Amino acid sequence: MPYDNHKDLPESVQNALPPEAQSIYLAAFNNAWDEYKDADDRRGNQSREEVSHKVAWSAVKQKYHKNDNDMWVKSS
């Protein structure tokens, strides 16, 4: 289930990430959703959705990190 906009993202993502990071998450999720549609392309027996969320969080973590206040901020 690809996402069309930020409002479609899970509430946990909307509440945790700033808008730019949400855009990264959305784009990475949608790309992974297409890339891993075939079960043979995924490791183990993870679902397409599970893999797509993992890819999306990984993409966010390339440009953002949690600060001491447990808030996601852009990495320098």
C-alpha cells in the first residue's frame, strides 16, 4: 500500500518525524514497495510491507538522527 502524501503515513511516522524526513520516508517506502513486490526479492519470509518500512526507516536514518531529547533532527 504505497502512500500518496504525508497524511497517509502511519501516525507513528507523522508524530515522530519532521516534514522533510516524512518525505524521505514516503519516497523510500513507495520505492521499496515496488522493488520488493516479488517474495523472491525479499529475505526470509518478511512481508512486502515490513520490508518497505525497514527500507524507509533506513533512508531516514541516513539524513536524520534522534537527539538527546529523543526528537528526530537533521544530521550535520
